[in-house]
Amino acid sequence: MADPLFDLFDDYAVRYARGEHPDAVRYLERAGEGADELADMLDAFLQWAPAPTADELAVTLMEAWLAGQPPLRELRVRRGLRVDEIVGELRSRLGLDVSRSGKLRRYFQRLERGSLDVSRVDQRVFDALAGALRTSSSILMSWAYPPRADQALAAPAYRGEREPTVAPAVPVTDEEGWDEVDELFLGPRTGA
Amino acid sequence: MPHKEPGLDERTARDDEDARLLAEGDHANLLAAYYPTILLRLRIRRLPIDDAEEVRQRVVEHLLRELQGGKTFSVPFRVVVHQRTTWELLDYYAERKRRDALVAEEREHASPDEFERVGSDIDFDRLLAELPDRERQVAALRWQQGLEVAQIANLLGIEANAVHQALFRAHGKLRESLG
């Protein structure tokens, strides 16, 4: 009666029901050719399973988001941390020289404001920030997208068709030159 | 006091909680509960993370507008969330031309009560409804409460093998209906 799709589905569903956060994408990868079928099953399951009650942090971040405030800033303030303290933690965790602090600070503030393209930010930044803010990197990434300015939605227009909402991938200053800090926040340099 | 069947009232509790939050206008709490699940559904559909975030924002913004506008819903809020997510996902596909025009035609929600035709059950409910009570109960205990097979067997006074078989049949039904 061995059925890999049953085993994957059952394992995912049980872990979700227990309040864990199983990575659905990993399950799909393990399903091989059955990935599409498993995706349909997991999607149906997620619509059926009762949503877990939101914890206090999630409600706070949602309140900030609804108020048009960047959730990451709210999280830092809630943790009682000043920008300089976060920058110091980041520098230490990322193994950067103290001379990079100024640039790091400017990038962090852009990230906090939501004016960076999150998809280009290195995972190490989120891991380091998660340690500093005592949360998980997945929660940080999830809330790194601030509310859009155009909350009065017009017709849907997805990435590729809409106006850019984040600054283009340019270094924070021209004088300092491209370095590892730029790369951490903007991704590998292209077109140079 | 009426006897409560184990495993069959989890979603009722969630629906009751949602109704309370709706009545109190606690939109942050209400939306925060569904925020992770919306993204999960989009990631399962293999949307790149930034596209998934974009679609999730649209879902939440749409819901927020409706909530702030005092809209009332003919179905439980969880159904509203999931249906809205599905519609936004279809819009996304249509705009990215990943699906043909038929997909767009599927998405007819221009009626005054766009949830009128949705109903309060989703696919999973419908297929579970076709199962005998005991199997439905086993599925709920396993996939809603996360109990071990042995625990379910003890709770219901049946063999562990019967629990396995019930789960396997429920899963088989799901595959069949989605296939």
C-alpha cells in the first residue's frame, strides 16, 4: 500500500496541523513527477484546514502594515533596538569591517523602509537580521514588503507591467565604490 | 450536554472566532491569521517569491477594502479569503499569459454577491462528505488536529490499521476528485 504521494501529503498535513511550518516547496521537490498532483492536494488541504490563530507579533506587524507603516521598522521598535544597535549586530554577524558601518546603515534603512528589492537581498542578511531581531528569517522576508503606496487599487498589474515600487539596484553612494555590502543588498553586480 | 464528536468541530471554532473578529472590527487579527496561509498557497503554485508577495498584497488589500467598506459575506470568512486568493491567482496567470483565455472566463465574479455561487464548502469538504462518518472523523483528527495514528485508534476504539485504511481512502478520494 506504499504510496509516496500519500506519505508526503500525510506528513505535511500532520505537521501543519501541529502548528509547525513545513516547507511546502521542499515537499513538492520530493514528489518528483507527482509534484503537480501533490500541489493540488496541498492547496485543497490548506483551504480546508483551520487557519492557526495569529500570535501577538503577527497581529502587531499586520497592524503596522494596515496603517501604512513598514512592518520591519515596527518590529525593531518593538524589540527596543535603535538603528545603530542593529547595524552593529549586522556588521558583526556578517563579518564586515567597521569601516563599512555607514554604508550598512544606509542599506539597512532602505530595507526597513521597503525601498529595496527584497528578492535581491542575500539570505545571509536576513539570517543575520533575524538573529538581531530575535525572530526567523522567513518571518522577516515575509514582512519585508511594505504596504504599497497605491492602496486604492487600480486594475491588477503584476510585476513586469507595473511601475516599479522599489528603487533601482544602484549603490547607496557613488563615491565609495561597489563592494561586498552592495553585493549583500543588491545582489551580484551586473552590466559592469 | 450534547456529545461532541472529536475532530469534527475545529473549523467551526475558527469560523466562530472569525465571526467575532469581524463583529468587533478587529481586521488586523483577522487578516494576520490568514496572512501566512495565503502565501503558502501561492508558493505551492510555484510563483516566484516576489510575485507571490505581490499577489498576497493584492489579496489582503482587496479584503481590507471590503472589510473597511462594511461588506458582509454570505459565506464564512475563510472561504472569502481562499476564494479571493484563487481569483487573484487566476488574474496573475491570465496577465502573465500562463493560461489561455478559458481561465479568465472561469473567473466570473461580477455579481452583486460574488460569493453567492461559491458556497461555504470547498473541495475537501465535498469529498470528505462522501466518506462514511468514521472515515471523515479519522481524517479530521489526523489532518486538522495532527494526532498520531495510535492516538486516533485509542480515541475511537478501532485498530490502527483501520485508521490507516480510512486515511488512505480519504486521500484516494481527494486525488480522484482533483484528478
